[in-house]
Amino acid sequence: MLTQYEAIIQAFEHLGKPTTIREMEEYIRKKHGDVWKDFGTVLADMVSPTHGGNHSSKIPNQYRILKRVSRGKYSLN
């Protein structure tokens, strides 16, 4: 089964642009249903430490590939 991290990465690859938390939620819910609840925290935790991400995140490094474009808006690194 697809993890939330993988679904987010696939969504960024498909959308091909910086995306807000709300846009991400809507896209993933349309594609996968109401499987996951919290997107804001997960997106923030996926920001790479080299791009100002949280150093205490428990998310595996292979998924920490986002950068924060602006408040509540993210893109692939």
C-alpha cells in the first residue's frame, strides 16, 4: 500500500508546480479517498533540513525532499 509520503511525492510529480496544503489534500483525496487526515504537518516534516526543515522530524530521509516556497506552499526540492 502507498504511504502518505509516496502519495504526496506522486502528486507533486503529476501537478508539476508548487502546491498549497489545501490543493494537496484535494488532489490526494480525489485520487485515493479519505485515507489520511493531516497534510500540513506531514508536508512541513518533509522539508529537507538543507531548506530550513525541522531537524527533529522522524520522517525517513528519503522522503525529506520538499522545500517551503512560502507559508503553506511547498514544492519538490
